[in-house]
Amino acid sequence: MERTLSIIKPDATTRNITGKVNSMIEDAGLRIIAQKRIRLTPLQAEEFYAEHKDKAFFTSLVDFMTSAPVVVQVLEADDAIALYRKIMGTTNPAVAEEGTIRKTFALSIDKNTVHGSDSPESAKREIDFFFSGTEIVG
Ligand code: ATP
Ligand code: MG
């Protein structure tokens, strides 16, 4: 079993579609083993997305991620990291595959509905960033 970090982004919480997103996650065989709805601070968003700090879109990314609540969650399955990335679809929803979360719900390359860890190292860092061991209940 593998774990990955999922974030349902502000474009989805404001449109009241977190349940629809999580239906797609659960239908794909991923189990939500920890979950909380939080409002990111600018410092948290900057630290979480530190790998992108030199990119042109960094400030707008931090502004967007702090603009409304997000739902952070730990997903578990065999091959959870790759499976979740597959059902999320590509970063730019305009070219995402049919049936993916981003193709179905994302509004644009920045308002793209979900985040998913991209490697085992990122998954560990990102899960530890938001959850303590006692908050992951299985
Ligand atoms: P995420 O990390 O959110 O799961 P990702 O791994 O598909 O998405 P990254 O390259 O890690 O994509 O970019 C992180 C986030 O930064 C993207 O989800 C998107 O919201 C934003 N982003 C990426 N590229 C651009 C861009 N060219 N213009 C605007 N925003 C962008
Ligand atoms: Mg990424």
C-alpha cells in the first residue's frame, strides 16, 4: 500500500464540488484515510510550493491557494501516487484526458481543482506537512 497527499483547491471548495471530486477519487479505488478542511496562510502556501518559488506564476499560485478554504487529505491504495496523478489529469485541463478530475471540473491551468504528490519523496514531505501520525486513522 502507498500513500499520497491530495488537496482539493479553492476553485472546487467555492463551487461546492468537494463531494463530486471525492466520488471520483473513491470510485478509482483510492481510500481517503485522513482529511481536513483548512484555510492556508500565505506562509504555509509558500513553503508547500517552495519548489516553484522562482517560477513566474508563484505569486499568483500562492494568492489562489490562500483565496478560500482547501481540503487536504491522505489517499491510500496500491500505487496511490501514480493512480491519483492519472485520474487527476494533466496540469492544464485543456489537454487533460476525458474522464479525469481536471478535464471534468478544472477551470484553467491555475484553477485546476486538485493537487497530487508527484513522487514518494514529495508524498512523504507533503503528508508530514499537514498531518501528524495520530490524524491518519486508516
Ligand atoms: P500540483 O502540484 O498542484 O498537483 P502539477 O504537479 O500538475 O500540480 P506543477 O508543475 O507542480 O503541476 O505546478 C503546481 C501548480 O502551479 C499547478 O497545479 C498550477 O495550479 C500552477 N501552475 C503550474 N504551471 C502554471 C502556469 N504555467 N501558469 C499558471 N499556474 C501554473
Ligand atoms: Mg506538482
